[in-house]
Amino acid sequence: MSYFRITLHRSAIGLPKRTRGVLAALGLHRRAQVVFHPVSAQFAGMIMKVKELVRIEEVERPMTKRELHESRRPEPGFWVETPRASSFGMRRVLATGQQQQQQGEGQQEGVRL
């Protein structure tokens, strides 16, 4: 069974009472609110009355609130390729420690930072 995913895209402020009543019958009260209704002639007729205000998708099953929330979450913009305490970082610390020991034995050549 398929469902309509109906999202209120435009506000109903200033529209006739009849149009606001259709939105209320669909269960839409706020912008960006999403409701799911089964595909039927009754809901198709209501959608046609407010077609300029809503966005429609046909989906296989309704989504839970948690799934809707996760679908709106943007990409993080970064990926963690290796953990922070990687073996590369440990080798670097050990190498730095050996260099300091060599400098302490009388080799103080090079540029200090």
C-alpha cells in the first residue's frame, strides 16, 4: 500500500477559511510539517484543493518521527579517516624524544624553534 507524503510548503495566513479548513483536515498546521495519508480519492481531492501550498511525494510506507528527523539532518562536512591516537602520531612523539636525547649529549646543531 502506498502513501502520500504531504509537506506544507506555504503558509495559510490570509487565505480563505475554507482553504485553512482543508489544511486542518489533512492535519497540517505549521510550515514544513509532514503528514502521511494513504493514497485514496478522498485525500487526492483534498490535495488538489491546496496544491499550491503543499509538496507531495508518493512513498511505500510512512516514516516515524525519528526517521523524518534523521532525513533532515545535513551531511557533517567532514570524515574521520583515522582515530586521533594513531600509530603515526606515536612514532612521531618517540622520534622527537630521541632527537632531544641526542641534542642533550652535546649535539646542539640546527635551528631551534
